[in-house]
Amino acid sequence: MYEPKQTLPNLYRRALSDEIPDAAIDFIHEWVDLDDLWDTVILNTSSPLNLINVISWRGFDEAGIGSIINIKRLNDIRYINKFLESANEYLRPGGYVIGCVETCQQRKERLMAKFAWPFNHIYYFFDFWVKRVWPKLPQIKHAYFLLTNGRNRVLSEMETYGRLYSCG
């Protein structure tokens, strides 16, 4: 006999454990009831259209969705604000948007550990200029986004909080 309440949450957890570390699953479980499949949307997408398609496929409750979990890094989403605004549109008051981001400090630590000295400092210098400074320069911004498609951006922690706040 098929019992969805027992089978699907385990399937969700197993699929999540293939994509993200156990510590992240524990964090998500602190805030979201993963057993409530109709109140949670789990995505791995950078497009607001995928969020809209999933919600329209499952049916949209007028009260909104309790939690939206996107395991795609915010750094790899081209239109971050549009994605967050779209998520907020379908979220009920008091609901949660859970995502992941690599902050510039985390990126620096990762790159410094990746290469030996002095190559790590040289690599980090150019990485910072290309990924953090160039997107802010009006003359280069358009070409940068054409080449990278907005992926693997460097975001500060405060910039992430600001985007979350401004998008709802």
C-alpha cells in the first residue's frame, strides 16, 4: 500500500542529502517542516519562471506558501532581485525563503586555501577585480553580464541582506 506521508518526505530528504551537506539539512529542518509537502517548495533553479511553474503545477493556495527553499546559490542567479520578488509574491506572511550564498569573505577563504602562497593572493586579486569590481563599472557591466550570464558573482553579506529586505 502506498503511503505518501511516509514515503515522500524521505524521498525529499534523500534528494536533499545528495545536493547539500547534512548541516544545511539540519538548519532547514529547524525552520521548515519537511514533512508538510504542500506547504514547502524545494527548488534548484536560478529562474523565477521555474518557481512560477512549480507553484502553478501544484496549485496555488490563496494564503500563500509557508516556505520556499532554493538550493541554487544566490551567486549564480542572474536576476537576483526578480527571483526574490517572485518568491516573496507566493510566500504567505510569516513564511520563509531559504537559500544559500557564498559571501565575499567565504570566497576569499576558499580561494586562499585553494592555491599556495603567493599564487593565492595573485589569483584572489584578479578574481576580486573581475567578479566584484567590473560588474559595478557602467562601461564594463553589460559586457561582463554577457560573458558570465550573471553566474558566480561575488556578493557581500550586507548586499545579500539588503536584497532580501528590499525584495520583501
